[in-house]
Amino acid sequence: MTAYTATVTVRLKHGVLDPEAETTKQALERLGFDLEDLRSADRFEIDLEADSADAARERADEMAERLLANPTIHDYDVEVDER
């Protein structure tokens, strides 16, 4: 078994209202920053052991599908790095 860190980034799909991002965008614009769009995201770092990077990715993907993300309103990405 090898130790891996799986990073799962969960964000709202385009078109889903994101009040946290909208408030932050407005505050940045008041500070003089010019930006086109802003979206918020949650990031989960999961330390796990698996036989391969692909196996670690599959486990993290299952975690995201079953709990970390709601597929109706969220998109997610999984990245896996060996520790």
C-alpha cells in the first residue's frame, strides 16, 4: 500500500446562484479590482492508502459522489498525489 493525498475541489455548477462569491466579488470591486467572474469552492484534502494512484482516485471519487458533492448543483475535481 502507498500513501496518497487526494484533493477534492467542489464548486457550484455554472448557473447556480453563489451568494458567497457574489458578495466577495462586490467587495473586491469596491477595493478597485476589476474581475469578470468569481466562484467559491470547497477543498477537501484526504490522506489515504491505496494500491495505486488510480485506486486512490476511485475511492476519492466515490467519497465525492456519495457525500462531498451534490451532483445536482455541484461539479468536482479529484487530484491525487503520492505522499
